Amino acid sequence: MAPGIQEKNFVYYSKLVKGIMEIYKIPRTPVLAAEDETAIVGTVMYHQDRDELLGFCGPKDNHKCMENNHIKVGNDRDAYDRLVNAFDKNIIGKYARVILLNPLHEKIPHLVALLMPTCNRFTHHTVYHQWQKVQNLYELHLEHELGPLIGNSSDGDSRRRKLHLQLMTCTAGDRFRPIGRHLGFIFSARKEVVENGYVIREIGDQDVIHNHKKIINHLDHTSRMLHIGPDLLVHMNQIELVMRSFPVLVHGLTRDHVRRDRDRQNWKVAQELSFPRVQDCLNDLINGSDDRAPIPSVKGTKAFLYVVHQYVDIFFSPKASLAERISLAGFVTHFLGIWRNYVYLNQALTLTSNFLSRETYCDILISVHFAVMLICFYRDNFPNSQCLLHLTGSDCCEDFFSKNGQFVGNHHVYPYGQMYRNVSHMIRLSQIEADDNAPKFAKAHIKQENVWKSQYPGGVTCSLRDYPALGEEISAWKIGIRRARDLAKELGIIPRDLNIDLGFDDDDGDDDDGDDDDGDDDDDTDDNYGWFYKPFDNCNHDKLFKNLSGDTCNNNNHDSDEYCDDDDLDPCIATDETQEIHDSSDDSQDENSTYTPMNIFEPTSSEFMEMHERIDVAIDNFEEHSDQNSVNIDDSIPSSLQKRQRIDATLLVPEHGIQHKTTLVKLLNEDPNLSKDRLVRVRQAALPNMAKSAQLGTDNGINLFEDFAYVDRTAKTFQIGRIQRMQRTIVAKNKRQLDIKIRFLFRQTF
């Protein structure tokens, strides 16, 4: 794989995908670009096949995370200086960033569009620039074979959330909004009309698994106490009450589900907390029994878990039809909007302390809107394909990281260089998983397993090809709105003098272009019920989305936590496909690089046979036409199988001869701040009042990497060895100790 976002990778992927789709007779399918970052070991590796240093994020001066910062070492007389200066002038990336092309089909493998080390200090501008490059190269080489690249998946990162909110609230150009804005469908996607229909672009997808874990963690949040109605709290203590009141076989919970120091990234625990059996136990507490008085105060936690369950069902339910999933999306969207407005308008409550975090709230809204738009897009353009919502999100990136190695402490146990060398293996593993006859791989840890289907006996019964008829999505969305209002009324989240009738008095229109404005005054919430019937047109919802997408932050709003953010985004990002994308300075190496590209897959036996046959033909032709200079043996051999130029694994170290590059890289990783001529100095511990330039060898004549002879008269042995490591430490006042690591090359007794 070539480093960075490069055309040669997409050209190869085009051939790979074309072969797979022909074998399995797979039609074109939509694709998402999933991306994520993870902590790794911050060390540099030497790649001998490419003669490059892998692991640098970018130069320290005017630092910018670069997509391709592989530094070539070379073998000239300046190679050693180049190697040492690389450590001195560059930042080592302690995170890895990956963008995977995620086809929404179970038989097509995930493809690595970008893998880079990073210090994780890049901005949303860098992210959008990379999105544009991936989009352009994908449309040029892969879209015709694989299908349209419709958007980007994320896991809650604030930089990508800004872009999602900005791009999905933009009103310029032709927009795709399957349900009207007046019905509370607040997000849209860019729409491109093509020959056989239309294509959507720049749709945002926030990973449902991360959202599920984030919202469940509010049960025992350190600084938030959720109020979901008058005198109704949401808290883990009420789950503990269930455990004390019912046998474990009834609720299925253990101490691992409720203890304060539980693993908050454990998705299996989050799923089991959301199961209906826990809600049933809470309902029994609410109603009471012969030996137990009713406890109506747990109604808030039951409603909270019910909403969470409905949200996860949109993506993972084995029972719900696609129309029912749209209804679930309408329910979740409007209930969260009404709940937020209730807290916003209550003078005794604040959004900072008594509602979901703004990140969780916005990510869930983006996620449910994405699901509805994807279903409608499939119906209109891919009616014969399954809408596999469970394949969306960024979980494929988590699998990619886990397959490279374990996560210990707070980081994965591998450096970037190892990830880069493993890319071909990761793609091959993904290709194996797509084969029905191949073995299935479990998740790296049980906490990542999907156990959602275990609550539904009978397996999968829904058809993901049964799309709602045109216009039926609006009816399903309205059903969800009615259910949200019914639950809000049950919890007491309604205006005090609101009529009990919760019908659609103002929502009877079936307009689906979504561009009408109702003219409601967002701030006039005391004289009408707009915050309940039209939750997203009131209580500063518009300012919330604008501020999170990068507009100026207003610190005088009702709740500072709801609006403040760190950095701004340009108010408008051009999305014209015809605009020229100028590569930043970090790509300047790509054009001038002289490396030889490597194969993503090693040649197969059939390819080797083909190579040998072509070599035989080339030799025969050469012998027949030996007097002609026009015959070139290399022309008969596939370029991908031609012998690569051998790269020297050593370099010349001044005054110390030839040394292995890997050895030098290892030493520089251990202490990159040592002086340039460190190989002739003793490596000293960082102790006060110790001269940094103190040299070894003036007294005993022994230096690092030098050969020496040693006679042990007691053991009667004669040995020849080489000094590999020397370190001076202080063991007592005015007493120093020199530790030497020796590699013996010869030993003889006498």
C-alpha cells in the first residue's frame, strides 16, 4: 500500500473489488467512509523494503499532521545525519488514524483509504480536505464498479461532528430530505441527479454503538442527574433496586453492570442494561404487588431505558421492518427534543446538570436522521438490495485496530510501522470474513460482542428488502411523533394547561420537500405550545446546531454548556464537485518520491506460474532476436512481479564504520535527544550536575561498538566481543558504575 491518500491504491482496489463482485454476482451498493483514531506505541520503525522511517507525524516547526511523512534514509554519506535529524526535527505520532471504505454489503471487504500516524492535534479543516481527496479518487476509480460514496461515519469526534452538522444543515443547492422540515426532520443531504436516479452525498453517520454506550453512561454520570419529568430521575441506583428485588434469572444483571468502576466502554453491558427484561422489572416496581408497595419514582429510569432500546432497535432489531424503523426514528427524535425543551424551560433545571450531554444529544439526532435517509435512498435507487443498517458506523475501524494487536492500559501495543506493514493482512482477513465458507472471527473481546438478538427468540424475521411505499415514510414518522408525545404526557413533560388531545392539528400536510418555514417565534414559548409540538423550532435549537457546526458562540444563552465550543469552522464549505482541490504541503513528497510501490497481496502460485511462462517466452524471443536491441525481457514480465531493487540495510557511521539502520533507529527511539555523535559517547542517566558531553574512552580506551579481546585467567578462557550498550549510573556519592552489554563473537579455552 502506498502511504497517504494516493491514486495507485484506488486503482488496485478497483481491480480487487471488480473481481469479488463478479465472483459473488454482487450488484452496486452504497459505500461509507468510516474513520477513527486510536492510541498506539509512539516509536519509529525502519521499513527495509522501502528504506523509510515510519511513525513520524510531521515536522516540529509549524507543525501539521501529514498524511505521508515516511522519511527515506538512503545510503549516501549523509544518510546518518538524515537519520539523526529525522528524530530531532519531527514529532513521533502516538495515535493512528484510519479511513476505511465500508461497502454496505457483507461480502465486500473493507478497504484502507488512509492510514497515518498523528499526534491527534489536526483540525476539522484537515479532516474535510482528506474527505475531498478520498471522494474525488473514489468517484474516479471505484464508483462505477462498487457504488456511490454517500458520506462519512464517525464515533463522536468533535471535529467530524462539526462537519456533519454543517453539511447536513446546509440549504444551498439541491437537498435530499425525505420528510418535511415542518415535521421535525431537521437534517438533509446534498443531492445529485444522475442518469438512472439520484445520489446523495455528505451524509453524516454517528456510530450507534458509541452512542449507545454514551447514553447508557448517563445512568451514573459524575456531574449529571437526569430529570425526565416532575420528580422523575434517571439513575443507576434504581437498577440496583431491581437487583435487590428480583432474582438474577429474571433481570440477568450482575455487579459488573452497576458498579461505579465498571468498564464504560463495555457494549455488552450497555446492551444488557437496555433489555426489556430490566424494564419489566422496573414496571413491576411501579405497579407494586401483594408484598411490595408501588414505587412510582422509578418510572423515569424505565422510560429512559425504553427510549434507548428503541434507538438501538433502529439498527439491530431482527424483527422491526424498515417502515417500523422509520417510526422508531421519529419517536426517538421527538421525545429527546421535547425532553430537552422541558429541561431548558424549567427554571429549576439546567441542561448542564439535568439533561444528556450535547455531544450525545446531537450524535443521536444525526444517527436517526441518517437511518431514515439511508432507507429512503435504498428504496429509490437500490430496491433489490438489503438495507443493512447494522453495517454502518465506525465499528469496522475498531475491528481494524483490534486485529492489529491488543489494547493494554490506555493504548494498543503496536507502533504505526507495524500497522502499515499489516495493511495487506487486514484486507485479506476482511476478504476471508466475507466468504460464506470461511471461518468466522469473533470479536477481540467479549465486551464488543453484539448480543442484541439474544432478547428476540426465533432469529431474524424481518425483510430488509421490504421498503415502505413512496410517502409511507411520512406516515411512519408521524406515528413515531404521536408515540413520543404520548410518552411525554405520561411522564408529565407537557405544558401545564395543554389540551389532553395530542393529535396532529398542525401537521396534516404531506409536503415532503422539507423547505417550508412555519414562522413560529422561537422565543415566544410562554404563550403557545411550540416547544412541545415543534421542539426543533424552539428553545434555541437552531443556535445549538449552528454553534456546534462552528458559528460564533453566544455565551449569554440559557446554558453555557449547551453552546460553548473550542474552535470554529468556516461558515460555508464549498461542495461543488468541479472545484479544484489543492493538495497541501504535506503531499509534496508524493510527487517526488522514488520509492517502489509494494503489492497489497503477495503473488499467488498461479501468478508465479504465469511469470515463469512469460520469462520463458521472453528468453526464447531474446535468443531468436539476439541481434536486435528492441527486445526487453522486462516487457514480458508483469510490473508487479518484477524484481525490486535491493536496499542496503546498513549505513556508514562516522568513525565507527558500517552499522545496521534498525539498530540505530532502536537506539534513537530510546533517547532521541542525545547529541549527534552519540555513538561515541556513553549513554548517561539524566542526573543533576553531570556533564552531558562526558566521553568514555579517554581512560580505558573502550568505546561503543568497538571490538575487544578479554582474557579470563580464572576460567582459562579467551573471548572476543563487541560493545553493544554502555550506561553510566551513580550508585553512591562520588561512586559511579559502568554497565556494559557485550556480544561475544568468539570464545576459546586455553
